[in-house]
Amino acid sequence: MKRLMYSLSFLLLIATAVLSISSCSKSGDPGPAGQQGPKGDKGDKGDNGAGGPTGPKGDTGTVNVIYSDWLDVAYKPDTVHLAGGKIDTLGYYADITAPKLTTNILTKGELKVYINLSTAADPVITPLPYTDLKSGLYIKYVAYQQTIQLDSNGDISTVQNNAGTKLHQYRYILIPGGTAARKSNAINWNNYQEVKAYLGLKD
């Protein structure tokens, strides 16, 4: 009997020890959160290099192109005097003064001349030289320093209709050699609407 009591006491002692160890191994209630630490320094940003100085503003592609307003032009008869006092009209001619038409433009640049066969409100514009295959009418030009000479087999002077609106006005465009002349390949200079849009011309 004494031995049995000893065994029970021993077992009770072991069970108590196991429970104590098990209780100690459990974590206690979490404590309050500690204060937030100071913010760390921001890392250095990589150096992209210092920006260079701003360059000068470039000129637009049409800065050197010169163009006239729509001009009134008066033709004169080109005549010869025949025997017996007769006068024969060979054709008609007119001169347009172009002060900035220089030898440099004549030799290294380009010249375009246009006629508006109708009115400013209802334009019908074509480049020169112009030939009407039905009527046989032609208009051509030759150019020399500061002058554009028009030649035609008809009197295509600027006139006013019954409403007081002008017809047959002329405009020229001078394209100096260099950058502007090289850029002229980008558009069709015989297409007035394309030229007008490219140069920002105002009618």
C-alpha cells in the first residue's frame, strides 16, 4: 500500500511538472505598440546631367519665300505698223514689277506666277504658263531682274464685271535658293491650293 501511494505521488509530481512547462511555453498577452522610429534619410537620386542652354528659335520653312498680293494687271497691244498705215496686233503684253526679284533668285531660286480666271469670292486659279486648248488662248511669262513680263494672244487684263467685282488678277511667288528652294520639292507648286496652305497665303 505504501508503495502504491509512492507511485501515485510520483505520477502526480510528473503531471504537475508537465502542466507547468506547458503553461510557461505559451506567450503572454501582447503589450502596447512601441513608438514609431524616426524616418530614414531619402536615398540620393541619380544625376541625369545638367541641361544645356536653350538654343535660338529656328526659322520657319517659309520664312524666305516672298509673295505678292493679288495684283491688277493691264495688258498693252504688241503691234507692228504695215504699209499703207495699217497696224497689226501681234499679241498683248504686260509688266509686273517685282522689286525683290533678284539675279540670285533668277539663277538659283524659283519663280511662280498664278492667274485667277474668276473672282476672289469664286476663284479659279491656275499657274502660268496657261493654255486653253478649246479657245487657243495662252498666257506665258519671262522674268528678268525686278520684272515679270506677261505675253498672251488675248487681252487678259484685270477687269471689273457688272457687279464691280474684279476678274483676272495675278500673283507671283519668289522662292530664294537654299533651304526654302530645297523644301519646295515637298509640295506641288503648280497646285495653287497646296501652295496656299503651305505658305499660309491670304486671299
